Amino acid sequence: MTKPIIELKGITKQYDDGFVALSKINMTIEQGKFYSLLGPSGSGKTTILRIIAGFTNATEGQVLFSGQQINQLPPNQRKVNTVFQNYALFPHLDVFDNVAFGLTLQKRPKQEVKKRVLDALKLVQLPGYANREISELSGGQQQRVAIARAIVNEPEVLLLDEPLSALDMKLRQDMQYELRELQQRLGITFIFVTHDQEEALAMSDEIFVMDNGKVLQSGTPVDIYDEPINHFVANFIGESNILPGKMLADYQVEFVGKSFECADGGMRVNEAVEVVLRPEDLDITTADQGKLVVKVDTQLFRGDHFEIIGLDADGNEWLIHSTNPVRDGKEIGLTFEPEDIHVMRFGEKEADFDARLEQYEED
Amino acid sequence: MKKSKQFFMVPYFLWIALFVVAPLLLILYQSFTDGQGHFTVRNYLTYGSSSVYLKMSLNSLWYAFLITVITLLVSYPAAYILSRLKHQQLWLLLIILPTWINLLLKAYAFIGLFSRAGAVNHFLMFIGIGPKQILFSDFSFLLVASYIEIPFMILPIYNAIVQLDPALPNASRDLGASPWQTFRLVTFPLTLSGVKAGVQAVFIPSLSLFMLTRLIGGNRVITLGTAIEEHFLTTMNWGMGSTIGVILIVMMFVIMMLTNDRKKKRREVLDDEKTTL
């Protein structure tokens, strides 16, 4: 474990009108990793970024930077730089002066400023754009200038506030690769705010899933995808079939009136739970061989897969991803492995959840 | 569709023709004629050769400049603070309110305040400095003129500050700028359009102030505005009055052009870009 660079301890943010944007957030950010704060709008993720950058103060709690409390430190004295949502490039300055802004304030020698600015522009693949006006740039180019302007100061942490949301799909995907690559090359800690789960899953070392001013779950993308802690996370990250169920015993769960073998345990006997099955984990087979039987209701071609909605005998909807099409109205069987079933308890805290998982993985 | 649009423009064009273009042409015509209606450039020669008129012109420019500077110094901080207040609409209303009151009434109110037996002198006597001659001084003229012009400076600056994306000052702070550096390098340059609009709205009318020069300045301050009034109403030399009017209009155009350079520059940059591409 590398040393933490930023720690948030019990951060609460309450506005004058009483609205609580963040409640008791604890977060540890390690050096050189790519973090994402993922959540719907209004979940408080941008507020966390603003507190780290120093644009707003936490009502309660501590912000530590390399172990030092920085709650009262003004933004210009913090070793973090921000890439703003709408880039916030200075319209009265050209590309060079925008990128040179921080270095000029530090009163660096002219030659050094020039070299570092041109290097930074090269790094974001905009060489030769130094003398352009901001208004002459496309959205993607402005985005790159904003990144160059931030990283040229060699911050220890780079904060990115939904920097890709204004770009079109194709450009966004390209930028995801570039950002990830940039982060690995520079070794700077990135804290990336997004509401796009695909973006977070693709780029991050670690994701914090947020809702209503709270961190619901944190972990690697694979952990969060495979073991969502609750209904909200399961629904927000990827697509899922979520059904009410009952825990009959360890490794034995009941849903849609049938008992299935599963990989989870550590719950009370007959405890009511929720069961998650990812659509891509459901395999289609003939009706007599399936663990479940559903009737195909609708089918959409999504390019790389077919999205099939089937109804079982009880009227539950099942979302299935398949590479091959099925016939509409036909009865099909669904199979899945015990590990594909993920069981979620109601109201479980993240710490308890992690402890339980660890215990049952060791077995 | 097009025709009906043009039809609705008729009142506007009539108005402009009758009350803007025609008077301007009349002034121009008057300035080039003598008392008998013959063409002459004598008025312009007189203006150019007389030190009195030169002094008046410089006086006008100087006082307009002073009024603009004072107004700007008061208005920018005021607009800046205003943009951070809670009940902005109310404060704005309070600032706009005095402009609804007739200029003459405000001038007379100040005469009352500044006169020998006025409230200000009472106060000065109370703290042991007074009474002083306040009325009919440069000081009182500049003070009242600035007071009257301030709303016209605050409003455009306030609008420019409100329209400024708050992320921009934040970005500046984020990149290491202190609050003052942020103001100097980001906030002020980006609200300069409002300052320019304000300067236009104050400087240009201030060039031709004449009522205040008389009522508050006590004719100690003679500007081109006073001269025009004098020529038209007292000496009845309409030709000379019109000449000064023309010169005043030319001055205004020059100021407009000086404060409007931004768009033009921008286009030149684009043109350069095109030729290099």
C-alpha cells in the first residue's frame, strides 16, 4: 500500500439553506492511482472535488494532504489542479498564454515557461496550436488545452470534473484511452468525476460510487461490477436483473420459487435478500435444459449483441444479452453458474459487506 | 413576410429621419452658413484660431475625463460587491431609482444641501470646520456630475461581472493566482467590455453637460455645452453654436471608435490567420 496523498475524514457539507450535500464522507486517495467518483447528478461528487480544490469549505471534517490538514488553505496554495467541466479556458488569452498561466504566476524564466508549455501541448497532441485563440478550437481541442494547462504545473493530484461530458461519443472514447495513458505516463493521481459508469469502469483503478451525499461502495471496477453492495449500485453500474429472494442456507438461495446453488453465505437462515443476475451471464439453451424458462417478449439488435427481454411464468422480466438472435415468442431456457448469482442483503454497511465477502472467499 | 417586416420598420425609420438625421443635417448646414444664409467656413476658422474655444474644448474633455474616472472608481467596486450580494434586484433598483428623477430636481436638491445654510455646512460647523463655500466650486460640480452618472456606469459593469463564468476566477485561483492576481489577470480583463460601455455612457454625455455647470458649477466651469447654450440662447449666433455642436459630435464619434476597438482587432487576427493558412 502506497502512502495516502489525500484523506477526507468525516467530511460533511451543509449549505446555508440546510441542504446536506455530503454527509460524513471518508475517503483515502493514494499516490499515482486513477480514481473515479461515480454517481448521478446531485450525488455530491463535484462537491468533494470542490472541497479538495479549495473552492468551498467543508462544514465538518478534515481534509488532509500528505498528512497535513489543509481545510483553510486557499486554492492557489494547494498542490492540486483542476480540469473544469466546461474547461474554463480564459477567452481573452490564446492557447499558449492559457497553458502558461500557472507557470507565469510562479515567475519562472521565459525560456523554461516556453519549453514546458510547448511540451505540454505536445503531450496532449496539440503541437502547433500555441498561437490559436480559444474560440477557434473545437470542443475536443479545448478539452486538451484544459488538461495541458493543469498538468503543466506538475500537480500531485489532478482533479477532473466531468471533463468528457461535452464531447461526442467517438471523441469521448478516444479521450478515455488518452487520459488513462496520460495518467500512467505521468504517475499523477487522477480524481475523475463522472456520471457515466462505462467511463468509470474503463479508466479507474478504484471507483467510489456515490448517491445522496454518501459513498455507497468503493473498490476496483471488477469488484463493484461483480459484487455490488445494494440495489442502487447494481442498477447504476451496468445492467442487471434484480429479484427478491430468500437465503435458505449458506450457498443456497431461493428466488422465483426455486432453489439455486450460489457462492454467497454468511446470512441468517431465511433472510430476505435481493439477487442480481447480469444479463451477459445468462446463457440461452433449450426450454427443457434451462434452470429457468422464459418466453421471448422483445428483442433489440445492439450491434455487438442482442438484447432480449423474456417473461417467466410469474411475469418477471428477464434481460438477456446474447450474441445470437432467438425467435420472438419462443420459449427458451436460461442457465447460469452458481458464481453468476450475486446475493445482496438489505441495508448492509460497506465495512460489514467487505468483511463478509472476505470471510467467504477464504473458505 | 418580408414586406410586413419592412412595414413595421416604418415608424422607426421615420423617427430616425425626423429626429436624428434631419437635426444633424440642419446643424451641419447652420455651421457652414453666415447670418445671411451664405456658405462660409468662417465659423470653423474662428473656432480653430480662437484660444477661448480651444480652452473650452480642452476643458470639456478634461472635466468629462475627471467625471468618468471618478465614476469608474466608485462604480467598479460597487458593481463587484453588488454581484456578490443576496438581494441583488433590490440593490439594483435602489441604484436605478435616482435616474427616474428629473436632473433639474436633483440639481436643486444639491443646491439645498451644499448652500451656505445647507445640511452639509451645518454638519461641517458641528464638527468645527465650517462653514465652507461648497457650491459653485469644481469640487461640487464633479461630485454632482459623478453622482448623476454613476448608475450608467454601474449597470453595464454589473452585467459584465454577472455574465462572467464563475469557473474562470476559480480556474485562476486553482492555477496559483492570489485573489488580487485573479482580479487583475482574469476578472477585470473579462469585464472590460462592461467598463467600455460604461465609459461611453458617461464620458460622451459629460462632454456636453451645461445645466450642471451653471447650477452647481456657478459658471466657473465652462464647457462646450455651456458655449452652445450661450450661442443659441444668448448671443443668437446659431452658426457658431452649430459649429461647436458639429465638433462635439465629431469628438463623440472619436471616443466611440476608441472604445470600440475590440471587435475590429479580432477580425484582423482572423484575417491574418486566413492569409497564413
